[in-house]
Amino acid sequence: MNPWLALTPGDDPAERIRLIGRAHERFLAGELRPDRMRQVVADSWARSAAFIGADSTAPIDLAEDELEAYRSAHPLARVMPIFRDLLGGLAEDGDHMMAVCDAHGRLLWVEGHPATLRSAASMNFVPGARWDEAHAGTNAPGTALAVDHALQIFATEHFSHPVQRWTCAAAPIHDPGTGRLLGAIDVTGGDHLANPHSLALVRATALAAESYLRGVLTVERKPHVAALGRDEAGLASGGRQIRLGKRHSELLMLLTVHPEGRTGDQLAVDLYGDDVNPVTVRAELSRLRRILGPELLDSRPYRLRTHLTTDFDVVGRLLDAGRTAEAVDAYPGPLLPVSDAPGIVRLRRLLDDRLRAAILEAGDRRLLRSWLNSSWGSDDLDLWAAYAALAPADPVAARRVAALTREYACNVAAT
């Protein structure tokens, strides 16, 4: 069975709608894991329920003027002709819509027959609306972004009641140079979309878009490292895409923030703290040098021979310039989140603390909500309290502040 397909051969769509609808009712009544549910959907319901109610409607996040400026500069604007060529026929047949969203779930384009678009507008499936799971619940583009995989969401699998008359298939799209998530391509329509062909079509369209972007996006002259929100760093250099292991990822990031170089002993402390093991570090550096090539990594001291741009530095420079909103958009998650190397932990905390402080200072509801909707910010009591103060009528914010306050009080008492 393909877990990303909504129906298996022989399924009766009407019966599945009824069974999933009952499971949805049981979930809302407190049954955490209803039977006969796809795991990807059950997990998505759990994530969605932490932020919205089942009767919620996706909010409008980008106003008309702001939307036009934002999407015209977005990398996915370059591949709209491909989307229209491959999916335009579906979007024009009166039964389907084609939608494109950014990495935060904001719909940038929604195209189709005018009657279908009018019907979808009743649930705010319109350009500028926020359709990530935290704002719209389980849905194909939002859940595809959350799990970073192409999938279908069928009828009553949607978390929000207003969306349950639709079925959709979506696939994420990545920057081929850095691996960064750019957004998703989606097809939305009736129950007949729950077939293998619609899923294959959106996946093929996403791959075609990435292939095109590989040829037209401006290639940075300097090698680039992507390490935010990833357990293992990716290096784009000389047309190569290199995925580094955990220890090599840590070493490379430490070297990028110390252009003057580090001795083996210094790197050992950065990696192991009190359990210093310079021999092991030198062995890892030797392996890293073979991966990167002698043109990138020097020794005595260990240093990079050329400057590597990193997503870590990009966010930092945006914060330096006071461009907090852009810094939030450029931040896909904490630096190498599974790493416990002391040097990486310090860098991770430094950037996260700077970003949190900038968001608090900005006092912008959208920026606060963007942080709180993330997996790394969902338990941030200080920012939830700031958001609740700006949105006193939001019951979700009040509940989260109360729940986190109780939780932290219990943890303090336990210690």
C-alpha cells in the first residue's frame, strides 16, 4: 500500500468518506488515534488540532498589493508557465483548480474555471490565504509542506469541516541549488482526484519545475552551505550537491564561522567539550578534506580556503539590517537541530535568541504567529504571551499560554 495515496484499489469512495467522517468525529471527541486512518492523516490531525478548531477558515495573510509584489519576486514565478502547461488543462475543465503556495503555505496563485474559483473562495482558498496546517488544518499543500512529500488528501481527511467536500493532491518543490523548500504545487477538485494518476502528475510537475530552476536560477559563485532546519548539512559547490554526515556537518559549520582557522584542539573542544579527543577530530577532518577537496580545506590551522555562504549567515545579515520579516522567511529551522556539539549548540542558541528578540521587538502578529506555528516555536511561552497580548480575542493563544504556564510550573516543581 502506498501511504501517500488516499484510496487503495477496490475502495468504495462513498464508504471511505463515511468511515473517515466518523473517525474525524471520534477524534474531535477526544479519541487520539481513530482506527482505519492513514498515519500521515492522523498525525496531521494531531498537529492541526493544537492550533485551530474544526470549523476554522484559512486567514488572508497577504493583501492584494503585498501579494503581487511578493509573488512576482518569488522563485516559483519563473515556473508558472510550466505549471500552466502541465496542469492548465485540468484547471480549465471546470472541475479542478491549480494552486501554488510558498514554503509557509501562503497561496500565491489559484487558477481554474471562474465557477470553481467562486466555490473555493467560500473557504478562502484564494491567493494570499494561509493554508499551512496551523492555519487551515490538514490539506494537501499544507501537509505536503509539513512532511516534505507528495500526497493526496481525500474529502473527510481534511481537518476543517468547510474543506471536506474537496479532494486534493500536492507535491513540494525545492530549490535545486540549496535543497531549500520553496513551496508546493496543488491540484484541487472532486473525489475523482483520489487516484494514482493525480499524485503522479503533481510529482512530475514538481520535478519538471525543479529541473527548470536548476538551469535558470542564478548560481552563487561561492559555494553555499544549507544547515538550518536540517540534521545534516548540504553543500552546493562547483555544480555538485554534497550531503554531509552529522560530524562533518558540524565541522564545516564551525569552520565557516571561524575564517581565521581553528586548531585541532580547539575544534575538539567545539565538538566534544570536556571529552576532548583531538585524534578523532583530525581523522574526521582528513575525511572531510577528501570530500571537499584540497581546494576548499587547508590545515595548520584548519581553515576554509574560500568563503562559503551559509543560510545561517543569511539570516544573521538580515537581522543585522533590521529586516526581521525577511529573516523569519529565510529561517527554515534551528541550526543542525540534533547536534549536541557545544560549539554548534552555542551558534544555534545565538541565532535563535537573536531571531526571537527581533520578533518580540517588532510586535508584528504575523511574525509572532509564524514563529509559534513552527515545530521549534510552538512551546515558546514568552512569544505566545506576546501574541496573546496583541490578539486578546484569539482563544487558541489564551489556551496555549495557560497550558504552557501550567506545564512549566509543573516542571519547575518537579525539579
